[in-house]
Amino acid sequence: MNVLIAIGMTVGTVLGMEFVAWFAHRYVMHGFLWSWHRDHHDPRLKEGRFFERNDLFFLVFALPSMAGFMLSALVPSLGWLLWVAIGICIYGLIYFLVHDVYIHQRFPWFRQLESKYSKAILRAHGAHHAVQTKEGCESFGLLLVAAKYYRSRKTWKKNEISQ
């Protein structure tokens, strides 16, 4: 396979995974598998525990990547799946570093970043977690955030009313 095609497939998969993650967060995590995700929104449910039920999603989302690695190795005509599996795996690593390490500080590897983008990610995720129930949340994505999150929280309502 052409190297540029392989790189394109991998990068395209990484980018596409943001939309897969948004959909899964909105309709699976806040839908029929809320029972797994609920403790991520309600800190009282995880007191004294490092792991949450929500961490089960790590395994669920790793399955397509693992399947891609295995199928690409076992079935020569599906060799292209290797690049998709690598893209899913890269997105999983990005998600882990941004969500678990940076946003939720589950590991003390890096703290507050000072870029507008990193602050917008924190604001968007904070707005999502402001609601501890299945319904009524906003901002289900991780890496793509709405323009309002680039502004300070004080300006949100004022600017949203005038739009």
C-alpha cells in the first residue's frame, strides 16, 4: 500500500474518531449505558475508588482497534484495517491523555496548560459535568469545542442571548 494512503487513512481515522466519540458519548453513555457512565458525573458514587464503572468504556472502545489489528494480520485482503486500527489506537491515547490525565487529573503528569485551546477544552468539559444527570448535558465532544468555550464563562449567557 502506498505510504501516503496509509498515512491518510490513519489521520482520517483519528479525525473521524472525534465524531464517533461524540455520538457514543451522546447516545450510548448518556443513553442505554448510563448505568456505566453515571459515576463519572456524580463524584459521590466513586468516593475512595480509583476506577469507575465508566472506565469499562475504555475496553469497549479498544475492541474495534484490537479487531482491526487481528483481522489485518489474519486476512491479507483486509490489510488496510491495520491503518484504521492504528488511527483508533492513536485517538484512544489522545483521549486518555486529554480526558483522564489533563482534564480529570487522574495522573499527575501535566497540569494546567495556558493555551486558549486547552482552556476551551476545560470549560467545555466543565459545562458538561455541571449536570450530574443523564439529560440536560451539553458539549459531548472532547477535542472539538464550540466557539463559546473560548470565551470566559462570564460572557456566555450575555452573548448567547444576543445571538
